[in-house]
Amino acid sequence: MPQLDTSTWFIVILSMILTLFITFQLKISKHLFPMNPEPKQTTPLKNNTPWEEKWTKIYSPLSLPLQ
């Protein structure tokens, strides 16, 4: 049974890595990225609800008089 010749493995692996790197760089360079978003100036709309216009008092159970 003949021995496996591994003398060319280094150059094959190195050339494969280099080729993959170049192809990925070319793919990424052709990709169009969106522009950076700028913050939008918005003024919050105030909705007046009936319970916001009236003053209500909330009683805590601990502040009620003892029975």
C-alpha cells in the first residue's frame, strides 16, 4: 500500500484560504449598506384624558383611621 503524499497540502490549504478571503472581500465590497440613520426630532403629543384633568386622592390602607 503506497504512502499518502502530503508534501503539497500546505500550498493547497494556503491557496484555498487566500482564495476564500479574496472572494469574500469582493462580495462584501459590492454590498450596498444603508446610510446611517439620523435621530428624528419629534414632539410628543399630549392626550388629555378625563382622569388626568381631575385631581384624585388615593388613600393608602395604612393611613386610614383604625376601626
